[in-house]
Amino acid sequence: MNISWLEWKNTPWGKANKAQWRYALRNSIAMCLSLGVAFLLDLDQPYWAMTSAAVVSFPTIGGVISKSIGRIFGSLLGALASMLIAGACLNDPWLFTFFIAGWLALCTYISNHYQNNVSYAFALAGYTAAIITFSLSDATDAMQVFDITQARVCEVITGIICGALMMMILPSTSDGTTLLDSLRNMHLRLLDHARMLWQPEVTHQMRTSHEGVISQILTINVLRIQAFWSHYRLRRRNNVLNFMLHQQLSLTSVISSIRRMLLNWPDRPDHLPEVLDQLLTELKRPDTNKYRLAKILQKIYPHSGNDFRHKTFWLRLRQFCWLYLQSTRWLNKLDEMTPTAQLQPPKVNSIAQHTDSAEAAYNALRTFLCIVIGCAYWINTQWDAGAAAMTLAAISCVLYSGIPAPIKSISMQIKALIPLSIGCYLVKYGLMIQIDSLWVFCSFLFPVLLTMQMMKLQHPASAGLWGLSIVYMGSFLAVTNPPDYDFQDYINDDFGKLVGVMLAGVAFQILSPSSDKRKSRRLIRALRRDFIDQLSQKPQQSESQFESRIYHRISQLNQSNDEPARLWLLRWGVVLLNCSHIVWQLREWQVRSDPLSVVREVCIRCLKGIMTEKGVQQKSLDATLEELLRMSTALSRHPETSAQDLAGLIWQLYCSLSQLQQTYLTKP
């Protein structure tokens, strides 16, 4: 008989490292402490404090602070909304139904329009109002509405304070260290990415690598937002960190444009791959400088003045080297920066983000209809567990409306709730009913929470299941003051919660989110619309804003299983981004009235002729490519140096646009 699983080293406690012990101890103590403090404050439903402490548990200090701020703001806003809705509609259930459904739909719409703290705060404002107002279905006067509302807010804030206190006592890894390590790793990964993309072969790994780089840079931006709240030194460095992320996005774009030139350069030097490899190896050295890089670049310097392709490629490659070297220097400055030092990098806007208004409105409609239908059934049947069912339905509709696969999340929630309800039933009526001391109960609860926290950390595949079980444990145990052991109400309440989650699942199944194919088409239309704006004389978005917007939209389908949709969106994004960069270079090339400036304007007008919001005019595209190739060849024979430069820019534009022919043929 094999009993090796009983050995200490094979148990969750024996396998846990120091960081996992710290995280599990911090969150478990915070949940038990919040329950005890809520009892001392004589709050009628202390388990909401324990739930709140579980919700704001986060591995880093910045994450806890930002999540706590969002939770406090959302709780206060939701409490205010619940007081207004319940106070105005106390005696009219149908009026109450439409008001609370409208509020939840509004919060769903707003939370889908924003990211991070703002999205979390409005989602919380929605289901906080649902938690409070649905529990007021039996209230008879306005004073009772106020008492229950302030009790829920006090319980939420108690949990947040206990979580923050334990974060101070058992702090986690510094957000700044995590962020800087991620920046350095991304900085080195860009060189490996360039080495892969500059190969002549076309592989599936190239596309996945490009998507991975974009996704990782945008994830680092989320780390930057969390780090902003963790320490004042990181807030002082926020402008540098934001500039660094823009630099990495720019390097990604330059790598892509160099690949396009390599694929469209028929007579490139034979020793070019060897020089590119030397260049990337030299850039990896921490002590490299411009002189060493220039010696390598000199090996492929264009000696012929008429070879405009060679010269354009060389200039673009040099730009990549200087950009990478600049990023290296800023990373070193971040490491050497003293607490009082101030760095002033070039000013750039925050990384732009995209909001799909059509999808947000659709999600809001789903939430509204789900709540109205559920409340209608509750009103007509007078179901005792209607409040619990509608509370869980509201939480599920609002919380999962913005994720790519809500049905999977609903299924995971049901998988967590069924064993949790059975386990909590055994604990409540087998143990809690025999205990008259809170601290005796906490001595049992604490090791259970500790083990669950460790299981969540040690089994990433089921981390979501364990996380949901921890968050919902308080509401299923329903530790109240004074205790309540009504068996029938407990069973009905648990059954109502499961029915509420299933109602939300049915709503997501009937009014399913847009498929990735339809979503990609909407994103592509938005890309074209923004690109057309880039061709205007005064674009609404700067070059860096447009670049970050493109990459954010590409990343929105990085978890999609629809391979053609992801490929289609990535190709469009890369093509339009490369063309946009060339348009900005054409604008900055020269400002004077001569025939060459007229040629420049013709190039920009050609782009306007082939690109519309609905797609590419294929005949115009073919004619434009022929014209661009003819103009670049003709300008290469012009005696002026400026004409040679313009010929290179036009050829670069030709290289970027030529991919549209391939994209057009593979349109799904």
C-alpha cells in the first residue's frame, strides 16, 4: 500500500515555499481577523467582512491597495444606489425590478468601457447594490434600508482594513522589483524576437511570438499601474516606466518593418545574416556602446549611392540599434536612481486602450433582461430564496460580462458551489451548532483556509476553483450575530444561489457574447477607421497613441481559439501600423514647395484611395503598388540626395502595403 502522500514533503504544507506560506498565512489570518472584528463591532452579518478580505487578497502590495481603493469606491457608490432604489421603490416590486435591472445594466456597460480599478469599481457598485437591495425585499420602512446599507458598508471596509493590516505585517514581494525584472526580461526578449523574425523562413512560431511580445508588454503596463499605488518612489518613476513601455512597443514595430524590407529586398548582401547576428549579440552585452555597434554596422554600409533599398534598410537598422541602446540606458538609470533624483524622459501619453461600445451595450442588455426575468419569476411565485438567487445572478452577469469565455467561468462557479455547499452544510450543522465561541470556531477555520490558499497556489490549473471556494465560503457558512440555524432557510438559500448562477449561465448561452470572428471584424473596422484618421492633415491621435491602440486591439484576441480571426487581426494591425509610421516619416521628411514634395503628397493620397473603413479596394491597391515601385525606381536615378531618401521611404511603403495582397487573399 502506497502511503507516500502522507509524508510531510508531499502535503500542501510541506511543498509550500516561503512566499506561498507568507501569502497563505496573510490571507487566512486576514479573513479570520475580519470575522472577529465584525463580531466585536456587533455587525449582523460578519461573514461579509470575511468575504471582503478574501476578495482583496492579492500577491503584491500595489495590487492590494489598488483593489481596495476600487472596492471602497464601488461599495460606497453601490450602497448609495441601493438606498435610492430601495427607498424609492420599497412598496412597488415591479418598479424596483426595473430600477435595479437598469442600475446593473449601467454598471455592466461602464465596467466594460474601462480597465483595471475603474472597471472593478463599477462592477462592484453594481453587485453591491444587488446584494443590499435584494436583501431588503422584506423591509417595511426607510430606516431599515439605511441600517442594513451602513452595516454592509461597514462589513466591507472591515475586511479591507484587515487585509491591508496583514499586508503591512507580512508584506509580499515588492511591486517595483517585479516590474523592473519584467522590463529587463522583455528588453532581452526583443532581441530573440528580432533574431527569429529576421529569418527568411515563414513559421507559425513567428506569429505566436509576435502576439506574445505584444501581450507581455501590455501586461507589464498593468504591473506599472499596480506599482503606481505601492510606493511613492514608483509614482515618481511613473513617467520613465511609461516611456520605457512605449519604447518597447516602438522596437516591436521597427523589428516588424525590418522584416518586411528583408522579404522585399531581392539583391541583399550575402553576408547580411551574419552581420545581423553579430549586431544582436553585441546588443545583448551590458557594456555595449555606439562605437562598437557602428563598427558592425559599417560592414553593411551602402557604398553605392544609387542603391536606395540598401540605404533605407541600413538607416532603419541603425534606428533599431539606437532605440535599443537608448532603452538600455534608461533601464540602467532606473536601477541607479536615488530616492530624491528626478528623471525627465521625452513626454508620451499613457498606453491607449480600446473599448468595444457595441459589445458593452450588448452585455448591458443581457444583464438587464436576465434580472428582469428572474425578478418576474420571484414576484409571481413568492419564492423564499429569490433574494439569494437574484444576488448570485447579478454578480455573475456583471462580473463575467467582459471576459472572453463567460460560460467556462459560470461552469467553474457551479463546480465550486456544489461541493462548497455540501461541505459548509456539514460544518454548520455538524460543528458550528455545537460551538458557542467564535475563537474556537476560528481555530478550526484557520487551518482549512490555510490549506485552501496553498492548494490555490500549488495547482495553477484549478486555482480559479479554489479561489471561488475561498471567496464564497463566508456566504455559505453564513456566520451571523446572533447565530441562525434554520435548516429549511439554509437549504433553500443554497439552492437559490445555485439557481441564480445557472440563470446567468442560461442568459450567457442564449445571448452569447460575440464570436471571435465577429469581434475581429469589428476591431479591424476600427483599425481602418483610425488609420484613415492618421492620413488626415491633423490626426486626432499621435504616432505613439495610434501604435499603442493598435497593439491593445491585437491583444484582445490573444486568448481566442479562432485561429483565422487572430491571424487576420494581427496582419491588419501590423500592416496599418507600418504604413502609419511611414506616413509620419513622409510628413517630417521636408516641408517645401518643389516637385519632390508633390510626389510625397501623391503617396499619401494613394493610401487614401485604397483604404476605406469597409476594406481595401483591390484594383486601387494593385495600381498603387505598381506606381510606388515605379516612383521609387525613378527617384533612385535623381541626382539629389533628398530624392534618394524619398525613394527609400516610398519603397518602404511598398514593402508594407504588399502584405495586403496576401491578407486580401486569405480573408476569412
